[in-house]
Amino acid sequence: MEQEIMTVTQVAKYLQLSEMSTYKLVQEGKIPAFKIGRHWRVKKEDLNDFIEKLKNGERL
């Protein structure tokens, strides 16, 4: 079963970015995310929506 909730590390690997770059995008609210305790999590559906927006020419 595919994971629906991803860690920043998993998102970074998926997007082929560094963890630091991914963490910065999450903290700035550019990648939709939420916190559980001290840890950021990203819904895969939100990440795919984010990617589609980028593909359609929307800027970060």
C-alpha cells in the first residue's frame, strides 16, 4: 500500500531535492504540510497538487 502521509525526508527523495531545501519550502508554506509534535508531515495528495501547480506554470 502506498503511503498517504510522507516525512520531509521522503518528500525530498520523491522530489529529488535536498532535505534542507525541502524543509525550507515546507516551513515557508510553499509545500502544504502539517506538524505532528515537532515533526512535519505532507499528504501525498497535497504534494501531487503542488507538483501539478508547478507544471501549470505557477511560481513558488
